[in-house]
Amino acid sequence: MGYSALAITDHGDHSNFDFIIVRLVKVCEKLTDALDMQVIPGIELTHVPPEYIYDLAVEARHAGAKIIVVHGETIVEPVAAGTNAAALKAPIDILAHPGLITEGEAREAARNAIYLEITTRKGHSLTNGHVVKMARRAKAPVILNSDSHAPRDLVHKDMGRIIAQGAGLTEVETEVMFRNSQVLVKKSSTK
């Protein structure tokens, strides 16, 4: 696929985040050695009540998560109202599939340098155009994320470009989005 880095961010909450992260740290070290790419351990905090997101993000980072994603208020799954707002106040890296994110929430993402996901995943991608619109208004950073649950979900860069531009990003904004991925990879190696 031509990837130079890949983050593994399994779904987690209070019941399993410590179990997941410890094991991902180990396997990511081995995969980085075995493959010709950097493999980064992380977590996607999923269906965590909004009032607990901040503290769990801190705990996850302390446990070794290099990239922290929060499962946003997608329109295709039941996610607690207030998840987007709470996540954008937490020390996370990406708000995934943020659905019908508000302009105020996008401004919070911009203030806190949290990436808003442009997703390649079916269903979640239904609101990509809205996310682009809010991110553009707020000058919030965006990042492409495959939200892969299986190898077949990974996409080539060319398809990522098509999805991003189909969501309304210009060619220049698409290049910035790809550079954001590189910045996040570099940032995760220093945490």
C-alpha cells in the first residue's frame, strides 16, 4: 500500500484500555522491527461517557498510547451526546467520525490542535463534507483516517485523495491533510 507508518488504535474504554495498550506497545515494537514501517500503539476511546473522557485519555497516554483517538458522535452509531465537546477538551490527537460537529466544536479542535477525521470508512464517511465545512470555517486541522477494522479497509493514497476531494477539500487542502499525518507520526515518536 506504500505506507511508511500505521497506528493501531483498538476500541477501548475503562474495562480494557490497560489490557489493550500494554499488548499493542509490545506488538508495535515487534512489527516496527519486522516491517519496513513505523507501527504506532494507540487507542480509540469508544462509548466512554463524556464526563470520563479527559481522565481516561490521560490514563491511556500514561499507559503508553502514542496516538489517542476518540470515537465521535457519528450519525451511524449511538454515541452519547456531548462526546465531541468532551473529547475536544481532552489531551487527544484525533476526533474520529465527528458526525454533525458544530462550528464551535471545530473551533475548539483548532485551539487544541486536535485533528478532525476525514474517514474512508463507509457509513462514517456520510458526514465528511460537513466535517470539512466546519473545519474550514474554524481553521481546524483535518486528517485522513481509514478507521480500518480489517486489511481490506486500508486505502491507497490515490483513493484517499479522491475521498478527501469528494468531501470538498481542495487539492491544496488535501496536501495539507496528508502532511498532517506526517506531523502526527513525528509527534507520536517523541511522546
